[in-house]
Amino acid sequence: GRQCALKVMKPEFLDHAGAVHRFLREARTVARLDHPNIIQLYQFGYTGEFYFFAMPLVTGESAADLLRRSPDGLPCETALGIVRQTVDALEYA
């Protein structure tokens, strides 16, 4: 009953064991993480047709949109805030 976003492996990669292994390793890794700056994983698996992740649907402005809207660059405080959140998430992971 929740809105979610799906990450789906392209069908042309299903025959590549290495690609499937990396996709599932990514899902298992994300599933173990619990941090406010890392997307939560609801579920992952194989439907008989494709491998998938189900994650919360995040709405709002993308980083690309933010940069387009700020052609002269982001204010230093904004950029540093984004970098701090990213570093916090990477450090946790």
C-alpha cells in the first residue's frame, strides 16, 4: 500500500552472471543500512522475468534540477550541506 520506486535490471543483463551478482550484492548491502541519508530498501527479488529493488518514492527536486536552477553555482552553505550529508552517509556505509 506504499508508493515506491523500482530499480529493475535490464533484460539484456539477465544472462550475465556477474551483472546479476553485482545487482543482488547491491540490494543486500543497501538492505543492511539504516541511515537518514541512504535510501531504505523495501524489498528485492526476482519475478520470473526480472530482478528488482523496491524503494521509497522520493519526490522533489533532483540535484540536476537544483544545479540548472542555479546557473552561477550553489551558495557555499548549500553545497557544503550536501557534501556533509553525503560524507555522513558514505562514512556510515
